[in-house]
Amino acid sequence: MRIDLLQGTLDMLILKALTGGSLHGYAVASWLQRTTDDALRVEEGSLYPALHRMTRRGWVTADWGVSENNRRAKFYTLTAEGRRQLQEESSSWERLTEAVAKVLHARPAAQGA
Amino acid sequence: MPWIKDRYHALRMLVRRGQLEADVAEELEFHLAMRTDEYIAQGLSPEAAREKALERFGSVRTYQEQTRGIDAGMARQRRRTELWDVVARETRQALRSLSRTPAFTLMAVLTLALGLGATTALYSVVDAVMLRPLPYAEPEQLVLLDSPVPGFAANAPWDLSEAGFFLFTRQAQGFASLGALDARNGSLATETGALRVDVAWVSAGLMEVLRARPALGRLITPDLDAPSAPRSAVLGHDFWVRQYGADPRVLGTTIRLDDVPTEIIGVMAKGFQLPDAATVDVWAPLRLDPSRPPENSHWVRTLGRLKDGVTVAQAQAELATLTTRLPELFPDAYTESFMRETGFRTRVTPLARHVVGDADRVLWVLLGSVGLVLLIACANVANLFLVRSDARRREVAVRSALGAGRWDLAWHSLTESLLVCLLAGALGLLLAHGALRLLVALEPSGLPRLREVGLDGHGIVFAGGLAALVGIVLGLFPQLWTGSDLARLRESGRGLTSSRRSNLVRGGMVVAQVGLAVILLAAAGLMLRSYWTLHRVAPGLEARNALTFDIVLPRTRYTNYDEVNRFHREFLSRIEALPGVTSASLSTLLPLRNFEQCAAVAAEGMPVDLGQLPCIASPVVGPGYFKALGIPLIQGRELTWDDLDQHADGVLVTKTLAERLWPGQDALGKGIRGNGSEPPYYRVIGVTDDLRAHGLDKPPSEAVFFPLAPAEGLPLWGPRRSVSVVVRTGTSSPEPLIPEVRRILAELDTAVPLANAQAMERVVARSPSVARASLTLLLLGIAGGMALLLSVVGLYGVISYIVGQRRGELGIRMALGARAAQVAGLVVFQSLRFTALGIVLGLLGAVSLGEVLSALLFEVSATDPLVLTGVCGVLVILAVLASYGPARRAARVDPAEALRSE
């Protein structure tokens, strides 16, 4: 089963992918796929608007370089601001999942109680 | 070298813009290629692998477009910030470099601020008076109706008659509405005595014409405007605030207006006024009676609103047709011969044009003059910039050598000049604001819509735009003649002397400045002569030591001649008893202020068609009037209280009228009368000397002076309740009498208001021809003075500069035996050469522009040799003075030192 991604969550995942160092878009896609065991349903193309948007916001920087197989590729690097953004987003994501989990595990409310 | 970096950066940004799409495509292609490779490695055929990679990717086109959009936005944003950075940096740099030369900066800013301020102030006046539409809804539909009577008075058209007004109101199809108006002083009873108020008596139609809106209550409607309707009034907003503290409870209360109980039914919207911007305290229904027998009496000021789509010409044509029917419809009032002899017709004038009147010519001339002042100021500042750029030649040369192009240098000087101009513009706005406040406070008469004048958005935009324009011109100006970079470097190597070309420009600008100053000074000089000529015109009365004021007796308690005249006599005798007063009298019309009322006057024994009689000013005067106003009699005597008591039939006429009616004969004893040609007649008992009661620029007036009460059997137009009093003092200034006079008036009757108290000299000064001449003279004088100052400063600056440059040459001359005086003479000669050339060009300009000015002049030719010679003389003297300092410096040049530094 594949899970549809919530709006904005993709940004967080990409930022996370970049914490290990500069990556090109393909590497980000492959890392996401590997890490999630292909559980997330993401059109790979949608990474690119997200990457460019984050470049514009100053969360990542983009530079042309040479890939491992000697092709020209655009590498994205996390900035300090991007790192802060990732921290913020992941902590709020954790608060959200925690809260959702609590609800899911709670006993249902009885009528009139 | 930041300016070099900027340029490359800008270039890179341009390239990158085209690169944007390629970059996005390449990035996506890299992704697809990598994925395809992976699938091929898993054993798929290249085609299948490519297809699978594409499927996994999603819509290439969508993502490409989205990505590209984001990148384009990013590029735009970056360009903006970079541009802003450049602007900020250049501004900082310009500020630094300007603050290093504070004297230059101060001089340039002040000079331009003067020019910009003056131009902005005048523009604001032109805008408020002429360009801005009248403050009414759809003002272009508003017109004024009047009746020119060229056969009688060329430049004094009549208002409409009641009969004409009703005829047009009923029958003219081209008008949405017509409104009648009669603005007069009235008196309002208050707890502290009678208050003089400005009352606009208006028909209900006028409210529709002007689209008036009430602030409170309601306005004048047709039912309230009916002759039998109870009295009602609408308060003007300002008056309501001032007199009633903006209390809304005044609605429905009753005031005594001209001693008649009147109900307040509303308050007019704030700021609503009559087209001529006259103050209106109270709006009251005019209550014209359509059933009154028609009269040939033209006093109904009529405004109209054209129907949608109707042109002024169409309305005019329609009224022309109706006007020709007047004799047929009202044979008692309009005879065919009257229509023929007077050339009587009805005219439709756009209200805006009527309001502006002949002020437009004055204003355009003045705006043109301050424009010239601005040009002179610009020339001065351009010279300052030149001197400065010469002083920085080495810096500029070094920069050029290091690769700064002309555009970089232009950009630098542009930033500096823009900065100077914006500072000057801001200062100029302050100056303009002050000048406009001053102008409005001075209340020059002869300037319509004055109360609307002030610095507003239009003025600020104008000043900003003008400052920017001047800044750009001044900034790019030095670039126009600087040679190539190499030439500049070569020159700078040769001891920093300035090029021939830039000296030529400098000299040319001084010549232009002098020329412009000649034009302005000539204009100011001509105006001054006009003004003097006008002042030398003898009005025919003695304005010094005379006080005038108006009183209005309430109609209710002063109903007949006896009651009115008893009051006048008592009032005047008490005033005459005041210490310092030599005489006091009164009349219905005051010369040079409101000498407008006239009557058809017939002379005994002259068979005339009544309709043909010219309308002659016919003031009613009290005994002792000519003595009080200082009008000399050349024959006979004036009226006395005894004459009045006996209902004697004596009248006085002016010399001009006597000579026309009875040429070569003795006027005394001749018969004359108004409103009819049948006996009995009044008898002339005195003739006054020439009296210019209609304006100092007009020919002497024809007038008949009638007594306060009619002689036996002769009709006269009712007892005169509204009169202007004249009080003559022996030697002292008359104004201190005002409180005394008020006290006497209050003792006699607290319901009688006193208004317009002023010295007769002020009445003369405020009469239209004098007021217009003095306003024009004042403003042209200011412009001329500024032009003179600026051009002398410019001349001084340039001569100083040239002396500084010629130090070496002068040193050689002195070393070769020239005497100090000869060297000084050389400098003065150079200054005079510039001046002479400027004067010649200026005179040519002044003569060719004379046509524009001549309409404003009074009995002075636009090429008056005295004025033009005087202006030239002044400029030559100032040119010598301006070169005096530099010449002394030149004479003190130490040859040895000058040669050493060469």
C-alpha cells in the first residue's frame, strides 16, 4: 500500500534528505524511495518545484556540479535557515502524530458521559 | 571597482534570463537519464526503461512549467534587490561626495529651491484658478447668461431682466435648469446688535443648477421660492459653525434677517460656495414674481445648466431666437429701436471662463516669468556642476583609464544631480507653501477663486516631476560635450586647464542668463511704469484722509423718505461733531468700488427715443458729498440739507456729461431727468471736474448726482436705505475713527449693521485695474529680482572661475610689464563682453515677447525705450560690480608664483 503525501510534508522530507550533504534531485528521490521502502506515493517530478521553491526561500542553495557518473547535475545544499526550518517542521510533525496516536488509542466516548 | 562589477553583473543577469529554461530542462533530463539507466541495469530495454522512468516522473511539462515559474520569480526578485542595492549605494556615494563640498551643495540646492519653489507656487495658482474644474458636479455644463449691449457700453454686459429670466426658464429647451442670483449685504439681528451678513438671494433653480446639497435640513425649493411663501433661509456652513457653534438645533428657529422674521430650514454643505468664491453667510429665496409687469431693468444674475449633449453654441442659438421675440412679447419694456441701437442680445458663456475672466493672461505671463527664473537658476547650477566636474577631472580621468565608461560617469553625475534636485524640490515645496499662504493672506483682489489656492497633490506632483526633469537634464548635461576618455586624460595631464569647449559652454550659459534676466527685468520695468502711470492718473477725488463704510437701514422701521433721511442727517451730524472730522456725507454708489447702477437719462429739449438713451451712472448723494469725498466743482454749488427739506430739484453732473449733452453751453440750469423724458425736469446746479469713478484705466465717467429725496412731481427709486458713508478728517489718518463711528451708530439704532469700513485710499488700491497692476507688478518684480540676483551671482562665479584659470596667462602678462589696472581691465572687459551679448539677445527676446505683455500694460509701449535702456544700464553696472572682486584678484596675481605653478 502507498500513502499519499500531505501538503508541505514533502518539503520536510527533502530537507531531511539533504542533512547528509549536497544531493542532486535524483539522489533525493532515490534516498526517499530507499528510506521509505517505496511506501510513499510521490511523483518524482514534484520534487523539482519543491526544491526550487525552497531555493527561492533560501532554505537550500543550488549549484551546478558533476555527478558520480560524470554528468552535469544540479546539487542542492541545506542552509542554516533550511536546517532551522526542518527542526521546526519535524517537531510540529511529531506533536501532530503523537496527538493523532493518542486519539486513535483512546477509548471511544460513551453516549451521555 | 564596483561600477565595473555592476555592469558585468547586470550582463550576467541578462544572459541568465535566457538560460533559465535550458537549466530547468537539463536538470529534468538528468533525472530521467539516471532513472532510465537504472531500469536498463535491471534488464529492461532502453525504450521500456525510458517509458517507465517517464511514468514514474509524472507530467514533465507540468513540473517544468512550475519550476520555471518559480525560477523566473526568483530572478525577478534578485534583480529588484540588486537594483535597489545599486541605487542605495550610489545614493550613499553621492551623499558622501556632496557632503565633501558643502558650499557647492548648499549653493546648488538653494538656487534650485528658489526656482522650483517659485514655479511650483505659480503653477499651483494657475492650477487652482484656471485648470481645475469649478467645484460643482459636472461643471462643464454650467454657463452664465448675460446681455451684451455693445451700442451702449462695450465692456459692461448687463444681467438679465426678470422678464427675460422667466421667458428663458419657460421656453429654452437646451437647459436642464436656470437659476437666478442676487448677492447682497443684509443685516441679521443678534443679541449684541446687528450683524452684517453676506446674503445670496437665489431662486430654487439655482440650487438645481449648482447641484447644491444640504449638510442639514433642506434647501430652497420652488414652494419656498414663491412670492407668497413664508420667509425661510439656509445657513452657510462656515457661518453656521462661526455664529451658531455648529448647533443642529438652529433648524426650525426664527432669525430676523433684514428685520424680517425668517425660519432657518437648513445648513448648506461644507465648502459649498458661489462660483466667484464670494462668502455666503445666508442663502435665502429670491422669490421673483412672474406676474410683475415686465421692465427693462437688468439685475438678475443668471446661471444655467445645459442639458446633456447640448453645446454652448446650441444654447446660444436658441436664446438668440427667443431674445428677438422680446419686443413682440414685452412691447412696454423692449422697443425695436432699443434692441437695434444697443445691439442687445443674450450671450451664453461657460461659467469657468467667466469666473477666470481676464486673469488668465496675467497668470500665464507670470508662470512664464517664473519658468524663466527657473531656467536661470538651472544655468547657475549647471555652471556650478561644471566647475565641480572640472575640479574632479583627475579623479574622472583615472576612473576612465581604469575602465569606467561614459555611462558609469554619467550615472554618477546623474545620481548627484538628482539628489541635489530632490533636496531642492523638497525645500522648494516649503517655499511654495509659504508663498501661497502669503498670497492668500494678502487677498489680492482681481484674482478669482483665491480661496481654492494652496499647495495640494497637483502641486507636489508638479514639483516632484519638475525636480526630476531638472535633475536628469543637469546630470546628463556635462556628458554632452566631454570628449573621449583619452582626450580627458590628455587634458588632465596638461596642468588641469579646462577645455576651450567647456569654457564656451560656460560663457554661453552666462550669456543666456543675462538675456533671460533682461527679458524679465524689462517685463517688470514695463509693469512698474504702467503702475506709475496708473497711479499718476487723477481719480478726480481726494482719497487721502477719507474713511468709507456701508450701512443698511432695516426696511421695516425706515419705510419712507422722511424716516430714512432723518436717520442719515442725525448720523452724519453726530459724526461731523467728532474731533478731527471736517465733513461727512453719503451716497448710494462709491466711485472705484461699485459705481455700476445707472439710469436712462434724458435732457430737456432733446427729442430722443427712450430706448436709445444711454444708461448713465446715477448715484444718489447726501448734502456735502463732494466736499467729503474731495471732488472739486468747476461750476455751481452742491446740494444742502435745505434743498432736501424743500424738495428742491437741483442735481449735479460731471464735466464729461455736461460737455456731451450741452457742448459749448453753460450747463447750469439745464433740465435733465431719469426714467422718462417728459417734464418736470431736475435742474443742474453744479458741475464736477473729471471723475474716473469706473476705474483709473477708463475714461472719465458720465454721471448725474441726484438728491436723497425726489423733487415735487419727479419719480425716484425709493428711500436709500443702503448707503456708503464718507468721512473726511483734517490731517489725521481716518481709520482710528471706526470705533467712534460704531459707537454713534449703536446709540442711534442697534439694528443697523456697519460693514466694509476702510480708508478711501484702500478702495482706490483695491479697484480692479490698480489691484491687477499691483499684483502683476509685485509678482513680476519678485521674478525680476530673483533673475537679477541669480544672473549676477552666475556672472560672478564664471568670471571668478575664468580668472582662476587664466592665472598663468595673467602672470605672464604681468611679468611682461602689464600694469595691475590693465589686467583688472581685461577681466572687467570679459565680463562686459558676456553681458553685452546677453543684453542684445535679451532685448531681441523682450521685443518679440512684448506682444504678450502689451495687453497687461496701461499707456506704456511694450518697447518703451526708457525701460529697456534702464534695464540695460542696470545690468551693465551689475556686470562691472560682479567682475570687481575677480578683477582685483587678477590684479594681485604674483607673476612668479603664477608661473611656478604652471
